[in-house]
Amino acid sequence: MGNTQNCMPLSRRSLDNTIQKQRQTSQIIHRSKVNYDHLVVLLGASGTSKSTFLKQIRIIEDAPQFRDSLSSEKSKKRIRTHVASIVKNLIEECVKYNIDIQEEENRQHAENIMCNEDPSYLLTEIKSLIKDGGVQVAMKKSLPGSVQFGNADQYFFDNVERIMSRDFEPTPTDYLKMTSLRAPCDSVQDVTLSGTKIRFEDVCATKNRSKWRSKIHSMNIIMFFASLTDYTQMSDEDDTKTRMDASIALFHELLDSVNCKIILVLSKSDVLKETLDRTPICAIKDEEAAIDTIKRLYMDGRDDDRSRVFISVCNVTDSENVKVVCKRCTDLLIYGDRNKLSMSK
Ligand SMILES: Nc1nc2c(ncn2[C@@H]2O[C@H](COP(=O)(O)OP(=O)(O)O)[C@@H](O)[C@H]2O)c(=O)[nH]1
Ligand SMILES: [Mg+2]
């Protein structure tokens, strides 16, 4: 779903494959072969916060290796290249949709950026181009078939001076914001929470499915990600449905296919209010009422599954929010008993 340039969409077939293989392999994989106690599988359509969640876990754990890798030359280069790729994409949009880059000088800069093998150091060109009237039109436009310019992209433009400076030290926020369809992300994150080794694995980001299948063992939890704001967009796979309808259908298929506990993470809570102001859901504008409605839509007709579905509403860009979801997940893995959970539903 969505602009899935770097991320495979979660289709019914892939979900079926996932579950089928999970059943087959769960019996035969020995725990001694894997270096974790529990596996948590992340599922959900594209753009529903899975990669961001994995990155947050890495930031929260704050292992020395993470800090070292963040300030490495490789990481700096990756972030600068990311900025250049956003600019390149905007130039391509201008060409594709006949939007004139207004300043002659900027047209030259655009050519330099497009022709240069490594445009990530072309600070003057990048700084000048992102202020150009034509490029600004491309940023604001939501063009069909284009990779949309988003808040995360704007963050990099706002920070372009710092990122391109000689003494640039990447921050965890730089790392976090580099989650976009243009930036492929790590799909596995191992952490130790409350003394338990947990592997979080984003299935959608793993193109080679046979690789991750072989790692699954019997005890696990599924985290199903769904964006609270997906009711405003139509599904790319079926243009008669909203993305939320498609996500709900997928969630129900999942419930029919597995018996394990599922944490339903309703993401993007921070932007729900402004989304409701523009587009109410079922004529509802109030945030809390809208969240209740969305929860109901996901659990509609699924009374038998209520005892194994745990819903968390989350702003995944906020580490504190993610910590709460992790705590909940850890409690489920360790105690497995909803009476002992740290949060009520
Ligand atoms: N405002 C807001 N943006 C988010 C949230 N979670 C993810 N994003 C942004 O949504 C986009 C897609 O998220 P990503 O984690 O890549 O989705 P994935 O395709 O499921 O891995 C990225 O630009 C994220 O920065 C959230 O809770 N709130
Ligand atoms: Mg992703």
C-alpha cells in the first residue's frame, strides 16, 4: 500500500505465507540456535510506523554501539545522502510535472545535483534550490504517483546547515526522522528489556522472507501497526476502500489465522486532531470519540478475540510513548496474564 518503493506491501498472500511458514517452522526451530528469548513480529501496511518503532527501540536502549554508529562517518554520509535524495526527488518532480525551477542559477544547481555521483556535499546548491519557488511548488503539491514531501523531509531542510557543516554530529532525532520510503531501514532490533532478550522483527521490510522465517520459534507476539489517520486515504490495492478499511480487513484475517496475542498499535496519535479538523471520521471531530470509534471498527464482530488483543494508541515519534508500548509488550511476554499488565486496555 502507499508509495511502496523500498518496502514490500503486506498483501494477503504475504500474510498467508508468513503465517503458514510460522506454523511449519515453529515446531522445529530449537531455542538454543537463536540468541533471544522471545520474538515479536511487526506487521501492518506500509507507512504505519513499523520502521520508526524499531528505531525508537534502538534509541531507547541507547547501547554504546548505537551511539558509536550514530556518530560514525558512515552515518553522517547516510544522513547527508538522504538530504540529497529528497532534493533529487523534488527536481525529478519538477521535470515530470513541468514545474519551472524559477531562478536560472538554480536550474544550473539542479543539473549539478542530478549529474553528480555524490551530491551530498553540494551545500550551496542544495540550500539555494530548496528556496526556489518552483521547488517549493513541488514540495506543496501532492502529485499522483509521486513520493510525497512530508514533515520528516521538511525537518531535514530545516536542519540543512547543521547537517552539512564540518562538525556535524548526528542526533537520535536525525536518525529517527530518516524513516521514509526513500530510506531503507534495518528490519531487526534485539534488545534486553526487564532482563529478557527480545527480538523485534519488521516482516514487511524483509524482502528475503525465507531468511526471517527460519528464525521464528513458537512463542511470540504480533504487533499489528495501523495508522489512526488512514481513514483519509484510499487504498492503493483497492480504490473502493480507504486504507483503514483495508487495514481492518487484514487485521481480521490475521485474527482468523493465528492464536497468539496481538498488540494493535494505533499510531500517529499526535496528528489525529488536526486530521479530524480537516476530515472528521463518521462525522466525529472529537479526538477521544474518534479513537473509540476506530478501536470499535477494528474489534467489530471480534468479541471472541478480545482477551488476546491489546490496543495501544501511540505517537511513535515520541520515545516516552514507545516506552509504554514496550513495557506492555514485555509484561505480556514475561507474565502473559492480562491481570498483571502495567496498563489497562
Ligand atoms: N506524526 C507522526 N509521524 C509518524 C509516526 N510514526 C511514523 N511516522 C512517520 O510516518 C512515516 C512512515 O513511517 P514508517 O515507520 O517508515 O512506516 P513503515 O512503512 O510502517 O515502516 C515516516 O515519515 C515517519 O516519520 C507517528 O506516530 N506520528
Ligand atoms: Mg518501514
